[in-house]
Amino acid sequence: MAVHDRTRLTADFQILSYAVSLIKSYLLMSMLSAFKNTRITQSEPNYHINQLDCCLRVSKRRRSIGFKVHDGVITLQVPHGLPVKLLAEAVASKRDWLLAKQVQQQAMPKVPQRQLVDGAPWPVFGEQLSLQFVAEQKHGISVVDDQLIVALTSRQQSHASKQRLLEVWYKAQALEFAQRRLDYWQDMMAITPKAKSIKVRYFSSRWGSCSSKAELKFNWLLAMAPEFVFDYVVVHEVCHLRHMHHGREFWQMVANYCPDYQQARQWLRDHGYSLVMKPAA
């Protein structure tokens, strides 16, 4: 090949390389522009962003980005029409926190699945009782020695009926215990005026509450916890009848009437996840 031919070939190659470089730059800029302008309009159970696998939930009622980590799953709650660019920036700013929460939750023991079969262990005020089903003319639940005996009629043999009976019974146990201990502690602390009402209900992230109207509520799943733990929660809420805050005076009052409250709080931190009623189908 002549020298001028090689020179011309080299020049052509350089021109081609430059053209390819321009095309790549154009495509990259186009992709970045599209990314910036893309808006989120629908939820996705499997959404990948900033090297994180997430669950994306879109709502037209939201006005800000929400972050949630539950059972090791990262959920992004975003407003409808939010630019992807803004979500990516928000996730980047929370990335370390999200990963730390995810690792922490993945290391936690799995939430137990209650079994609705004879011999299955069910906790009642901290004691593991053996569940037993018996056929009777009238339904009811009783504790006999180390057994939790559930009497069922011929029409109550379904999984749903068994679960419903147990839930009603646990709620009744929780309400009776909370009322009895509330009466005791209000007299002991000389609380005036006393609580206006007391109820048990399910809370997803708390064990009790006290409103400004002196209405007390307790998580009925506490009927599965040891009595000293449930009693601490009652003391906690009764103290709120006098101190509607978590300041020094409040905690001093709690410590005066419940010296082992730190132990009870630690028990809830370590074992609270196990206070669930999720019977396996």
C-alpha cells in the first residue's frame, strides 16, 4: 500500500472515530434528557433505582416522598407525576440509612406463624400454652394447666372461625388485665381526674396511647407478653395522665412506680416482633 493511501486511511479512521464519539455523546445526552423529563405515574412492585431494589407506590394524594423499610423490603412512596430525577436524588441522600435499616431487619428473627392445630404453642401472658381443640355444644376458651382449650361447635370448624374466636378471647384478656391494673395504679398514684375510657385495639407500631382527653388505649397483643411487660405499658400510659410528654419528670414518675421499666422496655425491643397473630392457613 502506498504511503498516501495509508495516510488517507488513517485520516478516514480518525474521522469515523470522531463521528462515533459524537453519536455516543448525543445518545448519552438524549438518555440523560429523557431521564430528567421522565415522570413516575404508576406503582411497581419491583423497582430498581440507584442500585437498590425497591417497591414503588405511587399516590395522587401524596405531596412528598416517603421512605419505609419493613421486613427488609424498601418501599418508596411518591407523588404521582414526580420526575425520576428528583426521586433518584432523594434515594441517593437516604441510601446509607435505607441499607442500614434493610440489613438490620434482615438480621432479625422471622415473625412466627401461629398454627391452628392441636399441640401448637400459643403465648398467654408470657407462658407458652399448648393449643387444644375440642367439640362442644357451646363455644368458649379456657386455660387448664398448660393447655389453651378452645371449644368449638359443629359450625365453627373453619380456619376463620378458630382465628376469630382466639382474637376475641385475647382482646377480652387484654381488656380485663388493663382495666384491673389501671384501677390499681390510678389509686396508687392518686391520679385525678382519672381516665375517661379504656379500650384495646391493634396498633402496628405502638403498645399503648393516652390522648389529651384522658382516653387510654392498649395493644391487645400485649396479652401474649409477660405480665410485668404489660403492667409497664399500663404504668407508662397512666403517668401520661399527669405528664403529657416524655420529659424528665415523666420518666422519673415511671421509675418510681415501675423500677424495672427498663427491663420491660428491653423485652419489647427484643421480643415485641413475636407478639403477633398470623395463623398459618
